[in-house]
Amino acid sequence: MSITVKTFARLADAAGALSSDRGARFLGGGTLIMRAVNEADPTIETIVRSTDPSLQHLSVSSGRIELGAGVTMGAILAERELGFLHPVARAVGGPAVREAATVGGNLFAPSPYGDFATALLALDATVTLAGGFGQRELLLEELLSRRERGAALVASVAFKRPADDSFRFTKVTRVHPKGIAVLSIAAQLPLASGRVTGARIAYGAMGQTPVRAKAAERALEGRTLDAAGIAAATAVAADGTSPADDAIASAWWRREILPVYLRRLLLGTA
Amino acid sequence: MLEFRKDIFADERDDNLIEIGQPTQRQDILGHVTGTSPFYDDHRFANLLHLKILRSPHAHARIRSIDDSAAARAPGVKRIIRAADVPVNLNTLLSLIQFGKDDEPSLAADVVRYKGEPILGIVATSERAALEAMALVRVSYDQLPAVFDVEEALKPGAPSVNPTYPKNTFEYYGKYDHQKLRFGDVESAFKQADLVLEDRYQMSPIEHAPTETNGSIAVPDTNGRFIVYTSTQALFFSLDTAAKINAMQSNQLHFIGGTVGGGFGGKVDTMTEPLAILAARLTGAPVRYRFSRHEEMQFGSPRGAERISIKDGVMKDGRIVARQVRAYFDSGAYTRLSSYAVVKCVAHIPGPYTIPNVHADVYCVFTNRTPATAMRGFGVTALDFALESHMDKDAVALGIDPLEFRILNAYRDGDMKAHRREAKNCALIECAQVAAEKANWPLRDEFRRLSSRQGGGPARTGGAADRARAPAIAPAAAPPQPMPQRVAYERPTPAAPARTPPTPPPRSAPPPPTAPTPAGSTHGAPRFSSVFGTRRR
Amino acid sequence: MKTPIQFQLNGEEVAAFAESGANLLDVLRESIGDLSVKGGCWQGTCGTCTVLIDGAPRLPCVTLAETCVGKSIETAAGLRRGPDLHPLQHAFMERFAAQCGYCTPGILMAAKALLDRSPNPTRAEVVDAICGNICRCTGYEPIIQAILDVARGGDRRRA
Amino acid sequence: MAKHRGRGVATINYPVGMNLGGDPSQALVHSNPTGKFTVALSSIDLGQGMKSVTRQICAETLGVPVEDVYVDTADSDTGPHCMGSFASRGTHRVGNAVITAAREARAVMLEAAAEELEVDPGDLETDGKGSIRVKGAPHRSISVRDVAIAAQFKQGKTISGRGIFLVPLSDVDPETGEMSPATCYAHACLIVEVEVDDETGEIAVLKMTSAYEIGRAINPKLVEQQLVGGSWMGMSHALYETPEPYYPNTRDGPRDFNEYLMPGPGDICQHDIIVLERPAPDGPFGAKGPGEMCANPVLPAVANAIFNAVGVRINELPITPEKVLKALKARGGGAAGASSGRAP
């Protein structure tokens, strides 16, 4: 029994097809779905795809950034205005994977993958879901918390453009330059007269999904980004994380080096 | 990046050659850069069928039942191959050179002994059809206790992994569970030593990871022959193994290799050819059996892990007077080539150093993991890691420069090695001197002046060979000489003691019904029987 | 079920009937017969099958074939123009940048993708361009040197 | 945050060919009617350069240009038996077989030439450019092409040769391990410099310097390919690779090239290599086999360099950052200055 491929001009129709077929998967860049298809994953009977141009939509206004779910890492790297995201996009696979891997797909990439989702979490992104009966918005954080449960078709993501130089990202890998994450850290660190106000920090590969570093965020509030100012934050860096042992690294090592790399990121020495 | 030091050993070298030494372009380079080099899978056939293998999910289990009826009816499925379909379903690779007993089935019949062991094959019109049918096969197992640690496997009461070797160790000469090396007297040397250092080292398994996975295509040819396009590293090795397992005459098989997409030792095992040929015989169609990357990584034989303990006795002046090695090769569930690596490892002990007292026991141990095989540096890589790490510790403990410590103990022409052969054509000291100079590693003058060609001789081992069993080479026979050796290569001399041939152990498997002992005629096999006492009739 | 697929391969119009859900790698090799594209993993993790789709490096093994309808695909088979080798092919020969040769076509295409976009890359850019391609033989250095040779103005002979 | 540099060294040797010998290889060499030669082998080229090395050996022995020789490999119908491409035996074993075969073919070639030039074969020499001439009288010469045509169509001679090389199988004494493992050994010394991050255990390999003694470099570029690629693999074995990350526990085995770790193009370092040549008495033109041994010294040299940098010994491969960090913490954290070796 071979695979059925259904192509829809409208994303809404694709969403409808997905919700009505338990054996259906939405094809983003293909790096996840096509591998499963090649391995004859019995849970995949139908590939649903959409040629809806909205998936490629990419808008950068002064305040707000919107990315269609089909926007690739390559497209982001081609967009000058998104320079602050280039280190993140470049951290996803090699050049050939970046040309295929999509923003939407990355939100569903199992740990230790999902570096772009980690960055979006730090950017407090909202996600627009496509549905048979119109779209709805929710916080990326919510989506991640329930992504293991059931199909949701992402239409786009949006977030406030971070203040200049307030966004930082680092990814620790064993292999360079292309390697999957031992861990990744994304941080948005707005400064008011030299002091951090409303920091958002997210970790990749420190749990089943990208997670917020809420304790560290609190500990940074009102502090300066120097050795003394960040000490409290790095002390609680690993709070609330649940990293796993895998082929890349043990949970122990991930926990051990997380504070080190958080400190280096905050001090700008990573 | 690469330079020559032609001045060293110049007097031993004829430099009046035309082609030798030239950076001539590779004969195959044009094919490589144009993507036209023919790899085994670059051959196309109409109606090609695909073989996929159902593998054990358990490390050790008894197969209670197999229900493949639904799979047999699945779309695209042409044939299911079971253990009973394999003409000679027990083999060991080195039976071709009369070394070891047949211990590994092509398809497991009753018991699976490692996670990933082949149980049954599905031949279908596409890989996908075969995989979908595989999902319909129902196998029920009774799980058995498994062992994964080489030393656990040797303890009394440990689960027995391989029925051919119930004690979990390969059998040497029909009487020992390990390979011995005895030279001099380590015990008394340890007593006299100023310092005794002991430590344990653990090699990791390694995946060969060739970019081209193992695979082959078997194609029915005219006149009952089969053409086999293969990724093998050893054409006749694979041909004779495939002939044996399929109970065919070797001249019924025409093996065509060609360019191989990397091997590193991982393409000697002949893991795909026998079943691809069997599938082609059973279906009358060309059949491809290609490892997936996942199969290559987890179920293709890896470099086996070795656990090596080293005990050195050293003197304050830097001489190593005794070295004892105990090593365990993790062979996985079956022998494949680990038994051979053990002997090669023993031959390599104590490394490129002249040590008067050496003692080693090296074991080939069976565990419930993917059978190991050869890999680049087979039998030696792990030992070098252990020996050279330990050399460093010796040097630190003695407060001697690590490189000078090595030069001091380096073997030289005329020295007696632990396996009782004269060292010849040595160049370790020169390598150390040249590398040190290039890296600005400070060596004292006396160490810069030493030469592999001077100062060697049996005396350096204090006649250790005499103290042990009869020396292979009378001390008088070979005075140290600075000039190249006349003798082409090392040989046992008449002085070597005569040995009574060991008694052959019982044979493990009945002979193939129709197959002539495949390789007996082609691999100089009979000679090996005297060595390993496993002569086949 | 089979689907008709048509696209440009190295400048020529080609068409094939592909199994529904087939990946581009199998279509290129099995249906169309471009054997210069080698398969290493069918997982999207080794880069061996790298080709250019509309000028961008892509991995056919994880590309749904029917998404390529109407696109322009370049493979190693199209690098050479008649008897004339591409400068990258010359450079790989000069630098002895291939041993078993299995990863070579994919790496050549990854390198072409880089040089087509930025003719004068830095070493870091060259390293990034091939970081998705596994080579088990060479240790990468000769490959990097070969690509830099072309960037520096061609496959001049080494002294 | 502190990064510490250290240097480590290892010296090794490596046996050439299958242990104990008993591993024959054969070769056939023959000329076509216009003086171009084919070497027929069943041996395998898996990237190491078997075709190229045997081609150069054949050309040198015949005394013809290398372009006039083509090596055909890996066909069991046309190529005579070869034990296989492993144990660093290709250059040594197959190379010797090719020499024997090429010598036989050369003898017939010179006989045929002698008949054409009406001189004694012993008075002839090849110029390596495609001609055969009378020693001391270079104007009296004939092209290999004309000799081949004459041999084939006029004299009825076959310009061909057969060769086999076998190192007789050695016995092994079960009690003492007395044996003849190999007929010649290659040698190496490798010095490596590393940098270790004492907060994370991460290791960067900064530089390698090595000396390899390989008997004779038949082709320096192919030797370089082996030594550069091999040292990369050694670095990979030392620091990265394993299909069983929690050995002897079998869990979490890698399934793909993202999970199976090997140094990427961004992890490699400068490697200065010096080649020494002490010809092996029984090697083809003295050649040994550099193929396998080149990876071996890297593993211990890296382990020793790490100790030199931060003072901890890791005895279990691969030497992952977490093993280094665990060892540093077990020792109270931070990096005690290395207690040995010389600082770079």
C-alpha cells in the first residue's frame, strides 16, 4: 500500500484534510516526514501539503515580524532585516537542510532538535493555527506544551522585533560547524539604563521541548550583565529543566555545562 | 603539509627509479569527480527485487513461533526466506582458512543472540513493500538472560551466548580459552623493579561508517551461474563464503566488485551476498540486499571494544624490565574475525619496545551484542592506545621526558622481540627524532644521536628467551648490524622447538550436503590446520 | 499509484512516472537513471545525494519528488560540459580531494552552490558549505583546499 | 573560564599484511597488440588507491610510461585470487605479485625486441618513455608498440606474465606465543597539541606533527591521502566515535550521521607530516603499508595531551568532554597544572 499525496491550494483545506485523517501528516520541508516515509513508518498513510502562498509570507515591519510556517532557514538567512536570527537559522543543519527546513517544521522537531523554536520561545512568539473553520492564535509556549498530543497545523508565527542587540543565541554542539544540540540557549535581554527588565530565556535540548528558564529570568530582573549581576541567574540556570541522555550527551553533562554557557552568553563571551 | 626526509636511511634505498615516488594522478580520479565510477549499486536491472531482513528486537531470546502468513500475502511480496531455506545455515568467516568452528547462522532458527540478528528475509517488488510486509510478521519470543560485559561473561553462571563456545570464550588450539605470550619471567622482574605501574583501558566499539552502506545485487546469469555486484573488500573471501552458505560450486558465482564507497574493515564480513544470492535462486530474479543507514550503524559489525589491563615494571634509569598484559576482545555474539585479532594483538605486545620479560593473556569473549569485526588497525589500535597511554604514565612516574623514555626503550635492529623473532628494519627512534625536531620538542643530544641500526642485540633482553623456552634465534646467529638485513623476512628457525600437533576438537556442524569444502583448494588452508587444530575433513 | 513528474535535469527536460510519495533521490537514480547522484542514508543526514534545485543545495533523499515538478535540477553528471571539466572537478583532481569517491559528487554540488552565490568565499564559508556532507576518507582538508583553489581564481597546478 | 593547552606524544609500529602470513595474492599482466598493458587483479580498490599504486609498480617494472598501463580490478572471472583489501596488505602483497608478473612480461618483451634488433636481450634496456634500446647505443632502439606488434603477429610470442606473492604461513606456539607475525613493520611518532576547557571538559585539537616511516612512498600524494585522512579518523576515534555511547550498556545507539559523532570540517587542524623511508627488504621497491597505522598514534597522543593540559587521565574511549569534566570534578575541579611533560 503506497502513500497518498494530497496537495491543497488553500491551507485551510489542508488543515481540514489533516483533521479528518489520522494517518495524514503535513509536509513541511520534508526533513522529518520524508525520512519517516522512507523508513515506511506505518503511521503515515497520507502526505498533506499546501501550495498556499501565505506559507511563504515573510514580513518585517518596524515593530512586528511575521513568518509563514513554510519560510525556510535559507529564506531567513537571505533576509537582511532578520540578521539577529541568522545565527539561529545557520545552526539548523547544513546548507542543504537549511534550504528545506521550515519555521513551522522546527516547532515540531523532537529534542534535541528545534533550535529555531527555542529562539522563537525566547522571542515570546505567538503561533497562528490553520483550521478547517478559520484560524486561531495561541502562544508558542502553549503549542509546545501540547505538541505531542495531536495534529495542529501552523500557518505562521509572529513576534515583536527585539530591541537592538537585546537578542542572543548560542548552541553547544560536539561537531562543528554542523552538529545537533548538546543544548542551545536563546535570550532576549531588554536593558533599561543598563539593567535587565523583562528578560526571556529559553533552552533547547534541556527537556522534551524547548523550555523557558523562568528562575534565571527572575534572577536577572533589574540586574546588570556583569559577573556580579548574573551570578544569581546562573546559580538557578538548570531549575525546571529535564534533559535526557542521548547519543550526543548525558543529562548530567547538559546540566553541568548549562550554567557555564548561560554565563558566557550573558557576559557576551560565548 | 607533507615533506620527506630522504637523507635518513638513504644508504638503504635505490633512488634511481622513474615512476616510483611520483605523485601520479589516481587512475580512478576522473570517474570520481564526474560521478561515473561504478559502485555496486550503479547497475540497473529490469524487475529488480528487494530483500529486507526482519531483525531481533531482543539481545537474547528463544524464538517461540513465527507467523509470516499475512506478510506472505502482502502486496508485492515474492518470497519469504526462513532459516530452513538456507542450505548451509552455519558458518564462520575464517573457516576459509581453517580457523575456528562454524558458529553463526545466516538466519536465526531457534535463538537470537543479539539485538538486530537476522531472523527472516522478505523479497518484494520494492523496499517499501518489503518493509510494509515485515510489519505484518508476528514473532513471539521467550527472553533469555543476556550479558554485555566481557568480564561478566567469564564469570561462572554467566549466560551462555554462543552454543559453539559455551564458555563464552573462543577456543585456541583446542585447549586454551585465550592466546598466551610468555617471554622471560615477569614475576621476578616485578620484584626487582624500582616501580610497578598498573592500569586498565577500555576501547569503545566503532562503526566503520562508510558513506556507501554494505550491499550487493545478485543476478541470475545464463547457464546456472549468478553474477554478484558487491561492495565487498575481499572478493574471493566473499565469493567462497557465499558459495559455502549456498552449497554452490565457487565457479557458479561471478563476483564483480569495482569501486567501493569506503570499507575500513566493515565490508569483509560478506553480510549481504549469501542471502541476495539465495533470494535470486528462489525467485529467479535479480535481487538487491542493501543495508539501510540505521542497519549499517547498529547491526553491521562494528570494531569490537577491547578491555586491556597493563602492568609495567620499570627502573629508575628508565628501562622497562617487565610488561604484563591481560586483554579481553568483545566479539559480540559470534566469532567473525575477533579470534584472529586476538592473535595479532598478542603478536604486537609489548609494542615497539625491547622488554626482557613479557607476559600476556588475551581473550576473545562472546557477549550479546552485534558481532564485531575487522577495522583499520585491527587488534592493534586499542592496544596502542593502552600501551602509549601507559608509557606516558611510566615516564611521568619516573620524571623522564615521555619521548626520551620511548626512545630509550625503542626496539632496534638485532633485538629479540617477545614473540622470539629478531627485530629488523626498525625506525621508531628516527621517527621520534624527526617529529621532535619538527615540533620543537626538546630532546637531549644523546637521544638525538641514537639510531635504530646501532646498539641492538639479544643482550638487551638479557637472554630472556633462553630463560624461557628455547630461543628461536641463537644469540650468536644475528649480531647487530648497521646494514640492511639480508633475510627477506622473519622466519621460525630450525632452532625452534618441535611441537606435537594439538588434537582436533569435535566438529561443530555437519558438512554442507553438496558444497565441496569451498575454499580448501584456494586459500592454502591445510597449513592453518596445524596451527589451530581445527582441520575440517 | 504512480504520478507523472516533469522537470529540468542539467538543462534537459525529463519526465518519469514516480511511485506516489517517492523521494527525488530514488526517482533520479531508479526512474531517470542519473547515477551520478549517490545515496548514503535516505535520512537527510549525510549529504551524499546533494543536488541543486533552482540553484539551491538540497537533499533529494528527503525531498518529495512531486514537489520538484517544473523545477531545474543540477547534478554532478551535468557539471562537465562535453569534454570540459568544471573548475571544481579540476581542483578536486589537483588536490587529490577524493579517495573512495562516493561522497565526491555531493560535495562537488555543495561547493558549486557556494561558489555560484559567492565566488570568493572565506575558509569559514567553505567549511560551512560542506558541513552537511560526510566524508569518511579524506579528513576534509584537501576538499577545503580544492574549493579555495577555485575561489582564488582557478585550479592552478600546485607547485 | 580557563582554557589549558597541552602536548602529548605516541610512538607506534604496525605489522604489514595479514598476521602470520598465509595470505596470497596473484596478478596477471599482459600487453595488447599495440604495446599497452593491462594488469588483471581481483583485488579491491576501496579508495586507498590499489589501482593507482599497482599501476605505478607495473610501469616501473616493465619500464614503460604509466599511461601505458591500466589496472583492472575486482572481477572473479578475469582476476586471479587475492586475499582481499585489509590488514595493510594491498601495496605489499599485491604490489609484489604485480612485480613478479611484470618481470615475466618484461622478459618476453625484451626477447621479442632482441629478435627485432638482432641483439642479445641482455644488451637491451627500457627508457621508460615507450622505447627499448641497446645499452650504450641509444640510436639502435625500437618502440614497445612495434615490439608488441612483432611479438603478436610475427613472432607468435605473448608478452604477458603471472605473479603470486605469498608470505608462508607462520606456526604459533600455544604455550609461548612464539610466531612470525609479519615480515616488515611501518613506524610512526605523532605529537599533538590540544586545548581543554576546564569548565566544560571540551577539547579542541590544535595541531598535529608526525613522522611516518613507511618503507617507500610509491606515490607521495596517495601516502598523504592516507596519513591525513587516517589522522582525522584517529582523532575521531579518540574523541568522538562510538555506536554505544554508554558501553557496555547498549542504550541510545546512534542511528544516523547526526547522532554518530565524527569531527566536522570545522574541527580539523593543521597537520605537519614528515615521511621517512627505510625500505622493507621484501617490500615492492621497499614499500610497506601506511593505510591502517596512521590512525593509531593519534588516540594515545590525544589522551596524553589532555593529561598534559589539565592533569587528568581518561582511560576509556572515546574521551568525551563529559568524561574529562567528571575527572576534573572528581579531582576537585579546575585544572591543576599538568604534573608532567613540557608546556608547549
